[in-house]
Amino acid sequence: MHHLDAHYGSVQVLFDVNLTVQAGEVMVIMGGSGSGKSTLLRHLLGLEVPSAGSLTVLGRNMSRLDPLELTGLRRQMGVAFQGGALFSSMTVAENVKLPLREHAELDETTMDIIARLKLEVVDLAGVGDLMPSELSGGMLKRAAVARAIVLDPKLLFFDEPSAGLDPAVAAAFDDLILRLRQAMDMTIVVVTHEMESAFKIADRITVLDRGRVLAVDSAEGLRGNPSRRIQNLLNRRPEDPEVDAAGYLRRLAGGA
Amino acid sequence: MGRGAVRSLDEIGYSAALLGESLRWVFAGRRWRQPVRLAAVAAQMTEMGILALPIATLLSATVGLMLAIQSLYSLGLFGAESLAHVGIALSVTREFSPLIMGILVAGRSGSALAARLATMSINQELDALKVIGVDPVRFLVAPALLALVVMLPVLTMWANLVALAAAGLYVSTALDLSMAAYLSGTIAVLSPGDLWHGLGKSTLFAVLIVLVGVVNGSLVAGGAEGVGRATTRSVVQGISAIVVTDMIFAFVVTQ
């Protein structure tokens, strides 16, 4: 990602973002509400076009790809959306099989076996015949991961994986992410606002604030970062009010 | 120009683009090894056509009876009841069957399509499709379009049969005619052009219903409330588009 700017209408959301994710690492993009992390993810997925700058994913410049080339690139990427985004009209197994059905010329039995295996990887053995509406929030997220990894992607994205989960389930989900990285040798990008989760799974963390990258560092590096804004963010402290004491005194004294 | 007018123009442009893209997937999808799935088309045909048969039958029979009652009453003023089958046959095949079936399907399937797409959009399912490498137009819009372009004319033909039969029952009983005599009179009046007129209109209505539903569903904003708004808007716009197009079609074809 090179000098990337993004706008929604006339509002600029990302400012000159530069970011490189190394192959095989877990990169966590962290920031509070409105920091631009979801917008950043949508650009990484090719769902939005940057207003300036360039974005290279798996060696391909996203802005130079035609729709068919973009489809080809996306076959090497998997995404687990925040709410799962499973197709409500299909069973869980049909959801997991959809990428296979669309992109791989396999017979039904082989697809069934692969879907069952992927569901077992995410600890969801035996739920293939259920509809998404019959799953809990945590199970939905796991099923979405099974669908995301069914084509063995090189790059896996998670959007707020711990959001809405109780601490025990969230911790288990973090373990799943680490297990996947180890077992499948993937590059993983996680967008989250959960500090605990970020520090547990990240090789490096990108801190976003108001559309700008504040820092890119390891968890240890961030803990030792002297920036007050970063420390406020890490320690969940509200922003310090910007008090101009000298100006206030001048105004009291009737000066300019 | 007002914001509403700009939005309308925007939606018309989007509809045209959707139609072009759907046709591109239908005709070129197989060459790109991304065909429009026949299973999805069949599922939509069942949902939009077969499952609509009971209500379509009820409405068509009612319209046929209503036309028979009104025709006998109005022609009776001039002592011309024996010509009732002429007006009934022409108005059923050229006007009422395509119009009533179009309105029925706009209310039933156009709204369902809008609600489905709106919900999918809000739940990020459309994003998920794109990221999986599945074009939503190929996966959702093209099958619905193909299915309705086939099924709405089929429903219209069915409505013709049911309405004419129901009207025939009433007229033959009221005028003490045999059903065979009524039907042979009806067949003598109708030309293939009358049937094609109705079927042509229903094909056009099918395209309108799908495009209106898809545009309203995919441009949804504002959560669950937005889904409701998109659904209502799709029904109102769909029916309005059908009625206006019906008039324009009738004017152009009869000149």
C-alpha cells in the first residue's frame, strides 16, 4: 500500500497510508471507531477504489486489474467478515462449498469431503446440514473461516474476529487464527479494535488513528512507544483535551 | 435539477448497466467458465412462476368473471349480449392477463427480490460474494432475469386460459349457450397477433420487475428500516412502471 488516500464522497477517510505486509506474518490493523480500519480492509479486498496511491496484493497492482483478473486474484484470498456473512438461503456446508463449486471443477463427493474437513479444522464438525440461522455468533464466525479457507488461500483477512464474543470464545478464536497460520502457512491480516486479541496474535501491529498510520511495530515495540496518542489508545484513555493555556490567559487579559 | 431527479436518472442508468451486464453473463458466461447456473434459474422459475400458480389462477378466474359480468351488462344496454365474447377475448389476451400477472408478480416476486438483495447487502453477503470471486450480477440477477422472462409469459398464457374459461362459463350460462359454441366464437375472434401482443408486454414487464427489484435492493441504506423502505419502493415503482409501459406499448403497437 503506497501513499493511499480514500474518500467517501467529499470526506477523506484515509490519508497517505503506507503499509507493507510480509509473507507469512500476522498483521493486525488496530484502531478505534472511525479510525478508518474498515475502509482500509475494503480497499485491501478490492471492494473500494483508492482516490490516490496504489495497492499491490500478491504482486498484482489492484487498480490495473480488469474484473476477470480481480476475480482470479480473489481466489487466492479468503475473508471472514465480522458477522460471518454466510448466505442465509444455503446450509453451512453449501456455504463452504460455494467457492469450490464456482472455481474448482470437482465432483459433489469430493466437495462434500473438503467441506467436512474444513469445518473440522474450525471445530465445527457435524454442523454442515444446519442453516446459518441455527448457529451461534461464534459458530457463524467459525463457519465463515471454513468458507474463507476452502480454496487454501495465500492471504486471509479477518474483520473484527472477536467482536461480540465472550472472552473465552474470543480467546479460542485467537488460538484458531494462530493455528491456521501455522498449519496452512498463510499471510493473515486482522482488523480489530480488541487490544488483548491483537497483542496475542500479531507479529506486527499497525495503529490507525483518524485515517492516518500512527505506528507499525511489534506488540513489545508499541508498548514502549513514547507517543502519548498511542499510549492513550493502548490504555483506553480518552484523548487529552488540547488546552492552549497561554492563549487562554491572553484572551482573559484582553489581548489578541 | 432536483436531487430526486438526479437520483432517478442515476437509477435508470444503473438499471441499464445491470441489464447489459446480465445479458453479458447469460451469453458469454460459459466462455469465461463462469456460466449462469441452470439450477439457480430453475429455483427462481419455481419460486416466481410455479408457486404463483394458485393465486394467479384465482385472480385470472375473477378477472374473467368480472369482465363477463360487465360485458353482458354494458352490451345488454344495446341488445348486443351475443357479442360479449369479442370484447372479453381481446381485452383478456391483449390487456388484462399481462397487466394482472405483471402486477401480481411485481408485488410477490419483485418485492421478494428487493428484500433479499437488501438483506444480503446489509449482512455483507454481497461483499462476501465479490470476495469469493463470484459476480453478484451473474449469481443473483441473471438467474432471476432469465427465470422471469420465461415464467411471466407462461403465467400470462395460463391467465388467458383461466380467464377465458371462467368468462365462458358465466356467459354460456347467462345466454344459454353451449361452452363449445362460446369457445369456438372466441377462437375465431383471436389472432396470433393478439396473443403475441400480450406475451410481448409480459416479457417487457418481467425485465422491468427484476430491474426495479434489484436496483432498490442493492442500493439499500439504513439497516432493517432500509430493507422495508426498499421493498415498499420496489412494489410501488414496479407497478407504476408496468402500468405506464403498458400504455406506451399499446400506443406504439396499435399505430
